[in-house]
Amino acid sequence: MNKDLRAALRAVWLIVALVCGLVTAAPFVASASSLQGIFPECPARARGESCAACGLTTGFIAISRGDCAEAQRANAASIPLFAAFAGNFAAALAYTIFKLRCGGTKCKS
């Protein structure tokens, strides 16, 4: 893989990781009503159906309150998705700190 492509993919990963971090932090700093007001009603839910993403906002809000049972009821994927988002953000943060600390060279503790 050439150097430019690697740099581009790294930049995209860091941007996606930042968005993941914001999504996982939002329920801890914003009210539930303000978060639920950001997103329009799901078209599937408006038809009386559901989609794979239905209940994720409610699930993430429940996770921020420590209510994993409610998160599971809202959407079974909310807990693993929240963990994946938080883990991706943590990995990107660790990578960024390492790169800033070492200046792109091999670190010597």
C-alpha cells in the first residue's frame, strides 16, 4: 500500500473515531430530550415497522444512565455498538497521544 493511501486511510479513521467519541459522549453531556429531538422519526417506525437502527438513541441514553436492561430492550445492538464506538475512539486517542509524544519516530520510553 503506498504512503499517500495509508495516510488518507489513517485520516479517515481518525475522523470516524472522533465522531464515534462524540456519539458516545453525547448522552453523558446532553439531555435525553435534546438528543431525541435532533433525529427525525425513522420512516420505518412511522409506518409501524422497525429498522436495525430503531432504538439506538434510546439505548445509548440508557447506557449513559447505567441502565443496560433498558438499552437491551431499546435495541439489542446498542450495547455492542456503544462498546465498539467507545473502543474505536479510545484506540484512536491512544494512537494520537503516542504519535504526539514520539513525534513519529520510535519512542524510547
